[in-house]
Amino acid sequence: MLQESFTGVYLRHAVRTVGDVQTVRAAYIGGEPIGLSMLKTMEKGAGYVYYVAVASAHRRRGVGSRLLRDAVSYLRSVGANEVYASVGEDNAESNALFRGHGFRKTSFGEVSRKYGMIRGVSMYRSMFVVPGEVLLVLDGPSIPDFPAGEPKS
Ligand SMILES: CC(C)(COP(=O)(O)OP(=O)(O)OC[C@H]1O[C@@H](n2cnc3c(N)ncnc32)[C@H](O)[C@@H]1OP(=O)(O)O)[C@@H](O)C(=O)NCCC(=O)NCCS
């Protein structure tokens, strides 16, 4: 799934991250894993969605949306008041997914004003934001709770 979803430095980072990230949540259909999210909490009150990936045969059926809603619900349940994510500026599907769920563009300046310069630097580093990516944030609990039921098929 990761090999279908990422290339180059992102693939290497995703493979490393899935082995040591705090939380991996997965979507299954009939026992087959078809999507995953990688999540962590950072400073008090801040969650981070490292990656959301869906197997290519199962895209555009609402699985990515379900995983993102689930990720936000999970991070909220462990104390996050806001959730960050970084996406490639030219990754149209990813931008549409996150922005369609209420994420907005933020910046290192905004993060460090909120958390202080030293914590801001540490958060920015741990979020693995690289040139060509934009940092997004979801302020507060604006995604409705993860609904019950199966993904669309
Ligand atoms: C991004 C990704 C997770 C979306 O998964 P998905 O299951 O296809 O997403 P959904 O079906 O829930 O679609 C949710 C929204 O994302 C956007 N979207 C998804 N695929 C899109 C595409 N190919 N083009 C444009 N927008 C797209 C749409 O806004 C869509 O809402 P809509 O169906 O109401 O138009 C999937 O394309 C993927 O795994 N990509 C590779 C990995 C990646 O780039 N991950 C994100 C960065 S961490």
C-alpha cells in the first residue's frame, strides 16, 4: 500500500514511520487491509496526521475520508485540541482531502506564536515538513464524529 502511494524520500520515510510511529489505524474490507493512517500526539493539545494512504484499487470510495475522520476522532480522544498535517503543494488529491475536511494552511510562524519558539521548532522538525509542502491545521473539533458503518463501495 505504501509503495503504491509514495515515492522517493516520502516512501522511505513512510516505511520507517509505520514501524515506529505512536499509532497506526487501518481500514479493512473483508479482512483485507485497504488503507491506513499514521498518527501521533506532539506538544500538549496538538495531534499530527503523518500519512493517510489508501490502496489504489480502493480510492475514490470514501475510504480516505473515513480514515481522516477516524484519525481526528482518535487524536481528539487522546487530548488533541488541534490537528496538524503536511501535504505536498502539488498533491491535488491530498490537498482536496484535507481541505475538504476543514484543514487550513498554517505556518511555522503561527505554530511558534502559539507554542513558543523552542517548542515550535521541535514540533516543526517532528512533523517532517519539507520544502514543497504546506503545513495544514484543523482548529478545534470541526469534523463530525466518525460515523458507524462500512465505507462506500
Ligand atoms: C489522498 C488519498 C488518501 C485519498 O483517499 P481516497 O480514499 O481516494 O479519498 P476519498 O474517496 O475519501 O475522497 C475524499 C476527497 O479527496 C479528494 N480526492 C480524492 N482523490 C482525488 C483525486 N484523484 N483528485 C482530486 N481530488 C481527490 C476529493 O475531494 C474527495 O472528495 P469527493 O469524493 O467528495 O470529491 C489517496 O489518494 C492516497 O492514498 N494517495 C496516495 C497517498 C497520499 O498522497 N496521501 C496523502 C498525503 S499523507
